[in-house]
Amino acid sequence: MNRSYLAKTNKAALFFAMALLPSGLAYSQSKKDTVAKEKKIEEVVVIGYGTQRKEAVTGSVASVKGDVLREVPTANITQALQGRTAGVDISQTSTKPGASMQIRIRGTRSLTPNANDPLIVLDGIPFVGSLGDISSSDIKSIDILKDASATAIYGSRGANGVILVTTNRGSKGQKPRFTYNSFTGVQTLFSRFPMMDGPKLAKLRADAGNIYGLGKDETLDTDTDWQKLYYKPAMMTSHDVGVSGGTEGGNYNVGLSYFKQDALIPIQSYERFSLRIALDQQVGKSFKFGFTSNTNYTVSDGNGVAGAPVLGNSPLANPYNPDGTIKRTISTASNIDQSWVYIRKTLENLGDKYIDESKGLSSYNNLYGEVSLPISGLKYRLNVGLDYTTSNSGNYTGVGVFNVNAAAPSSAGKGNSQTYHWTLENLLTYDKTFGKHKINAVALYSAEGNRYISSYMSAKNVPADFFQYYNLGQSPQADISVKPEDQIYVQRGLISYMGRAMYTYDNKYMITATLRADGASVLAPGNKWHTYPAISLGWNLANESFMQSLKAINQFKLRYGWGQTSNQAVGPYTTKGTLGVVPYNFGNTNTTGVYITTAPNPELGWEYSKTNNFGLDFGLFNNRLTGTVEYYRTKTEQVLSPTNLPISGGIASVTNNIGQIENKGWEVSLNGTIINNPDGFSWDAGVNWYANRNQILALNSGTTRDVANNWFVGHNINAIYDYQNIGLWQQGDPYLNILEPGGNVGMIKVLYTGGYNADGTPVRAIGPDDRQIIDTAPDWQGGFNMRFAYKNFELSTVGAFQHGGVLISSIYGSSGYLNRLTGRGNNVDVDYWTAENPNVRYPKPGGIMSGDNPKYGSTLAYFDGSYLKLRTITLGYNLKKEFLDDLKLNSLRIYVTVTNPLVLFSPYHKESGMDPEPNSYGNQNQAVNSSLPYNARQLIIGTNNPSTRNYLMGINLSF
């Protein structure tokens, strides 16, 4: 057990408890003394293939109610989940409208790209969509299964955790109830990108030795604000209408929703229409059936419009002609650079000359039938999932658009894809109580299939703008391209058997045992099947007789779980290897050749993880203070990963089962009612804290490092391999001429790890061997929320925090070409070295270079990842009951919300003024991608769409 973890956990718990106890305990003593000690938490949580009283849960399960999520008005419910649960890290992958988010539950386990996402289960059926496809108004609860003893029932699909989404349904005998939920607001720029203005760029050029002078479109008295010409506040709106009700034999819930979000950048937007239907019907006493359908139609416009193409434009350049018309191109930096004038007006005036859109239709459908068998407590249930998604995309760029060459040929492309997914589950459940004994058993047989088809074709020299991408066949045949690698067909399947038994005695002692077997089509013959067990135990000490005298303790449950899960984290046909195609000339004939890209592996098998989980759940002072403390350790073995092969073999890689990875950590969640006065002031608060330690324990064939992938034994998966910046070389520093031959005072100084001669001089110059392994993961992170209520008013806020870790901002590094410190193009506004200003972070302009950037410029991209920020602040008002009765309404709430309002602490925010949370993957929005010290899988801050601060007004109405 790591003592530093425990110390941090105890401090966090003690701090929160001290904040709660004075008022909470006083109120408990004065108002609640008559409440019986035996009062239990009757909350029910979804655990997969059933529900269970929270008091009896033995696995690691976190629950968030739908009304809590709706406190954060957003189109993507994933954003509302941020900071709500310990051990669940949710990060932006893009700031474009409609973008999805990355979810990691208890760290990263797999080395295979896109193999660390959790399984989403919607109303009991595995869901192939994303959380963003589910309307927030329709969610009743979200339950997150985190440890192996809880996720084992979902087998290989649940290897990275499971998110169970339960939607609202009507109630039997309920009169029709109508709801309307809506919000509308404006998105504003959270902060400008911190670029130089005209005078600062002119001074930078001078300090760099005038490497670059004025271009023909630049003057010293010009100071163009390119960001002002590009970004503009944008609207966002959401409308959701629903009706639910029931008869004596069934219930229904139907809803329609519409969401539209424009971007701050020109001609980019996202639009979504959704229809949802849920029906349950009882037939006689023994049989019931039902179905759920969620259908979305989405339209994304301006997908290819860059988020920040204007940042590198010289502020000394004027985009307007003397007569006020907009120039087509500008020439800057001694006329070396020419660029198309990329501003809002030029984009909005393109008309038919540019389009980039995607239209998608998705339909997720669950059907079930359930029959009660003659044996009391025994039921059979059949679940059927039928899902279909299709997407059609198209793009067209007219002659000369975005190009300095006015005659550059037009180009267009068109793609489409379809996904067919089906699930069939047969469930036999037995649920019975015998006195103090309660038994719940489930047996499952399931089969699942997934088929994906996609194609793409492109063309040049489209004969007219109005054709756009709708008829590529009108282009010259020689300019039409249909590449084999752009035509995809894959199919995969999974067959599973599962058994689970839960036993509870006298609400004191609990045991759950699970056995699951999966057979995956993507693995090699002889290795397709894997069987794995899980077991968890619980002891509710609060129900023991020797605890009855402790009136302050309502719940005190110890939990332990052990289990194994597996991961089939490879694509179909990996065992057979893959082929690539390449065009070439054979004599005078143009032909196509085939070559091996990845080697086959007939021994490819499962990647599997074993987890130990220790938990404590408690409730104090009549459950005014509740919480959970957990410690876990997960070891993943036979890790699936591509392995690079010698170049001399002519084959790039092969996928193998290699290595071991470990994730371990602590989680603490606390929720409390500090003040509870329904007729006056109330105050509820919650906080969660978690720390995850991820490290690679072993790699292939005993090697300790894979530099190409930045994988190193003893370090986390997302480590960086780069030089360590230790400041700048100053006048009088020794050994500059030895360590940096040809270097200059004011250049970046990095750590030297070589030896020294007898006279103390270094034996060599700094080189690649001096690069360091830098772990990027944070020390700990978490979230908090508070809700204040006074009569009909309520004020709530949600926040998040992180301590430590490395934040990568390519804006300041070498790959973004925005910190070259030469004056070629605009530069990030940094405090750089001069003889009069030596004690700074950034090097001397015009010093020793590596390509177009300062030598070791990549090290300037690394910042302390710590932050403390508020995600939302909401002020709401619930209309009085007397007024509602007059209007014949059940409820009416109006509210105003500010999202992303404030960063309270962040070294990066202090430096840049920007949002300290990532907005891109490591290979996106970069000027150069070769030889990056970080990988595509890592999240960074790049030149994606800028972060926004949103001001929203909304209404929740029911009648």
C-alpha cells in the first residue's frame, strides 16, 4: 500500500468532513434524533443484467442521476459527466461543434490505438454509438462499473469499464405528462490565442537581426487583428419535447429534440434531430414485452475549415486594398511567404466554390420479451439489439480557393459508410428471498455481430462549381481516383456465455461470483476462446449488533473484489496480415502492385487484465455525509501491440501479444448535506479525488524501450522522450563551446547526461543520448460540485482540478510553427531573452536553429498541467406552486448558466490566458508531424477551434 496515496486520501477526507460536521451534526442532533438508526439507503443502482440496492453492491459502481447531469446544459451528456465521478477521466479531443470526447476509466490499459474506450450499454443492450447520441433530457441515470468484479459480466467488451445508461420511461396508470426542455445562448471566445501585435513583431524581427524584412503587403504602421477578422460570437440552441404516460398494463415515452450549434469560426456548424420511443406492455400475468428506439439525423458543415489558420499571419500585413476590397493573397517576410487571405468575409463569400459537409443517420433499437416461469422467482428474457448507422460526406474546393495560385485546380471527394450491428441475448434469472437469505442468479447466452462498409473517391478539375461533389464522373477520367485503401469491408463477431450469482444474508454479508466465456472471431484459431472468473465480497458492519450503539453511523460497508477481464483489441483479419497497394510503371505500362504491410500472426490471442479492488462505503449522521474510499490494482498481460520489424525484411510490423501494464490508484468520493432547511437555506456539496499510476512493466522479448512508440518499461504509456529544458545559456556559463558547438548565449540549455574528463570538462557534445523519459500523467485529479437553495431559488456550480502532469501545448513548441522567434510569420507573445532581459524562459530570437525553429524548441511546449477551474455556474428559479396550479402546470423552472466561466489556478493559463484543457490529438493541427517527441494518441493543446465561454438561458416545463 502506497503511504503517500493514503496520506493524501486521509487529508482530503478529513478536510471535507470538517467542513460538513459542524452544521451537519448540529442539525442532526436537533432535528433528527428521532430518526431510527436502522434507516437504510434504499437507492437502487444498475449493475448490468439487473439492479441491486446500493447497500448490497459489492463491486465498484458509481452512479449519477439524470437530473444532476441536466444541471449542466449541453448537447453532449459526456460534458456533464466531467468531474462527477472518481476514477473517470473525460477529456476533449476537439473543440469543434458536435465533437466526441475521450473517456478513460481507471487509466489506460492497452497499447492498441482506440482500444481503451469503455463499453456503453443503453437500456441493457451494448451500444455502438457514443454518449453524444443520447438526449440528456431522456436520461434517468448513468451507472459506471469500474472494477473487474463489476465488469466481468460484460466480458471482453467491458475490459475498459462499462457505462450503463438508463433512459426515462412512463409509469403504469400515469396520465399523459408533457415536458419541454430548452436552452438558447451565445458562445464567446474564452480567450484569444496569445499572438504578438504589429509593434511586438517588428521588435522581434529587429532583435532577431532582421533575418526577415517587410514584404510587399507589410508596413510598420499596420497592426491587423487577424483573430478579430476571423472569430465571431456564435449561437447555440436546444429544444426537447416529450410525452410519457401509461395504462394499467403498460407505459410509453416519446420525445423529439433538436440541437444546433454554430462555431466561432466561419461557415462551421453542427445540427442534430432526434426521435426516441420507449414502450413497455404487460400481457396477462406472466408476459411482458417492450422496445426502445433512438434515431438521430446529424448535419455537420465546414468540417474542413481550420480552427486557427490566421494565427501565423503577420499583423504588419493589411488584407485590404486601398479601395477597401479584400486582397486575394498577401506577401510577407521579405516576400518569402505568400498566403491566401483566410478571414471570415472571404470564407462567407465563397458560395458554391467551397463545401465540406457530413450527413449521418443512426438508429439504435432494442427489443425485449420477458416471461415469468412457473417456478417462483424464475424468469426468461430475450433481448434483441438492431442498430444501423450511415454517413455520407462530401467536399469541394474550387479553382484557386485557399491557394496562392489562382489557377490551382478544383478538387472534390465523396465518401460513405454503413455500420450494421446486432445483438441477441438469452437471459435466465432467478430472484428469491428466503427469510434472511436473498439469492439472485443470472445465466446468459449471447451473440453479437458487426459489419462495417465504407468507400471514398476523389477527383480534380471538376468542370463547374455547381457540380461540387455530387457528380465526380463529370471530371476527366484521368483525374478521378478510387484508391484500394479507401474501400473498406470488415466483419466481426462475438459469442458469450455468462453466469452470475449474488447472495446476501441478513443485509450483512454479501458475495457475488461471475464466470464468463467469450469467443472472438478476430483472434487466431485455437486462441479464440477465453474464460475468466470474478468474485466480490461485502460486509455491512453497520448492521452488526455491536455497531448499534454508534448512532452516527448509518452505513459502514467493506468490499473486496477480484476478477479477470479480457480485451480483443485488434481489428478483423489481423491474424492474417494485411496487404497494401502501390501504383508503378512496368515498362511502358501503368499497373498496380501488392505488398505486405503487416505480417500474419496465427498465434494471436487475448489480452487480459486482473484486478484487485478494496472499497469502503459509509454513511454518517443519518446519511447527511456519505462517501466511498477505494484502492485498486490492475495488471494487464499478453498486451496486444504492433511490433516493428527490421526494415531489411520488407514488412513494417506484426501484431503480437507482448508485455505487461499496471494501473493502480486511490479514489475518494464524498457527498454531504451541510445545511438542510426546505423552507429556508440549504447547501449540498460533493467532491471526488483520484490518483492513477500507470506504468509499463514489460515489453516484447525483454526489451526495456520502444523509442518509436515512446514506450518505456517503468514509465506510463503516454510518456514523452525528449530533452529536458533546464533554462537558457547565460553569459559566463562554462562549457558552452563543448556542449553546444556553434551555440550562442541565450539559446535553450538542456540537461547533459554524459561523463566528464579529469579536469571537469564534458567528454562530448549534447546529443540524442541526452534525451529523457518524461512521464506526463497527473499526480492526482478530481472534481467538485455545490448546490445552494433558498426557497425557490437555486445556485449550483461544478468544477474540476488536476495536480501535476505535463501539459503539451504545440502552440509554444516546434511543431506549430508559431514560436520560431525569427519574425517569419507571427509569433506567440513570449518574453524572450535579450542581453537586458536574460532571466526568462524563451530563447534569444535568431539564435541557433534546428530547421525553422530554435534548437530544442520542442521543450518549450511542456507546461505544468495543474489547474483548478469552474466548469459551470447555474442560477435557477422554480415557480411557486400556487402560480403553477393557476396555470395547470406540474413544474416550471427557468435558469441562466455560464459554462467554462473561470480558471482559478493554472500555470498554463497564467502564461497564455488560454483554457488549460486539451483540444486536439498529438498529430492534429500541426505544421509538421515528423519526428514529434509525443504521439498521436496523446491529447494536447493545438490550434483547433478556440475554447468558448457560453452564456445560456433555459427553461424546464412539465404539465
